[in-house]
Amino acid sequence: MLKVSLLRYTPEPEKLVAASAKLCYSQVGVENIEEKLDDEKTQGFIEMLMSLGHESPVEHVSFTFGVEGISRVLTHQPVRHRIGASYSQQSQRYVKLQQFEYIIPPSIEAVPEAKAMFIEAMEQDQQYYNQLTDILYNEHYEKLIQAGNSEDKARKDAEKKAIEDARYVFPNACETKIVFTMNARALFNFFNKRCCNRAQWEIRELATEMLRQVKEVAPSLFKYCGPGCVNGPCPEGNMSCGKMKEVREKFKTL
């Protein structure tokens, strides 16, 4: 099951964005940019930035998420958002998966026959992984011992080498965990692309939950965020889902 945690974020993110904007549009010095920035003026600066499309000040604040219960299908997608973002993912090279978890797509979950086949395939993958790990471990261990390594070092290195290649048998459905940080401007783009109905279902669920959580701590900053059709015409053209009214209502109340 998808689990998203907002681990850290820039303290008082909206005030920092407003202070940065204030510096751009006034003669105030850096020591005084936060003076008289109450909630009303902070929101005013943010509204002005959004209306002008001046987004560089929002890059000064960042948000770090911890996510688990996701597939490697999903984690191949956020890493395409490289500008203003950093990622750390659980390694299959260093972490031996005694019993890997997996994500079942809803369409497969809903069909008993398909679900049974899917689970059988996952169980076979685990068996092959275990067998490959054992075979490769024995091969590497013997070679390392013959090369003059101590038993302790040979065991550690042999296991690492074994799981490094045995992991190739794992499916895209394999569950993984990731921590990533994005600045607010990168999140604007991420939500615009990944909250869309045409985005892959798993990353769409992730993006929507992330948006819900950042709105709790910076509601004015993320007020207009969501898929492209929330604030204008659908950017998908002939490939539109045709549900713009429902989508706008959903993200208005998120």
C-alpha cells in the first residue's frame, strides 16, 4: 500500500518565498526583507508572483518526502524530473531481498484469474532469485578463498557479488522505497504532469497525495497546483480524458 510522508520542509516556506519576492521588487536590504511580512502581505506577494508567472523565488523552499509501497515502474518516472530534485532509493545491490514485496495493479487485482497468475509469477521470481543467489554465492566464495581472502571477507564479498547479478530476475512490480527532495518550482511541474488523468495510475496517486500534504503546510503557495487543466484548457488536446470539470472540482477541494 502506498505510504507517503512529508519528512522535512523549509520552515515558514511561504514567508521565505514572499521575502525573496520582496527583495526583487523593493529597495529593502537583506536584513529587513522579512519585516512587516504578516500573513496577509505574504499571501499578497505569492498571489502576485503566480499572476506574473515569476516562479524563481519559489525555488528557495524545498520539501522532502519518504515513500514506500511503490513499484519500480513508478520510481523510473520521478527521476525524469531532475531539475531541482534529488533522489535516494533502496538498493537491490546491497540489500538482499529474502522475500520481496510486490505491487499488484488494480486491473489485475480485480480479475481473480489474472491475479492468481500474477502472484504465481512473483513467487517464481523469488524462487529463481534465491536459487541464483545461492549458485553465484558458492562460485564467488570459492574464487575469493582461492585468491587468498579470509573466510569472513570472502563471505561478505561473495554475497554482494551474488545479489548484484541475481537481482536481474526481479520484476518491475517489485516494491521499493525512496526518499526525494524537490524545490517548490520543481513540484509545480511535477504536479502539472503527474496529477493528470493521463499519467500512469501509480504515479498519479503518489503526486495527488504529495500535493495534498504540501497544501497543508503551504496552502497559498500550492493553491493553483494540479494537472494542466486546473487553471486553463487541457494541454493534452485530442488525447484529453474529457473530464476537465470533474478534475477541476477534485483539485479545488483537495
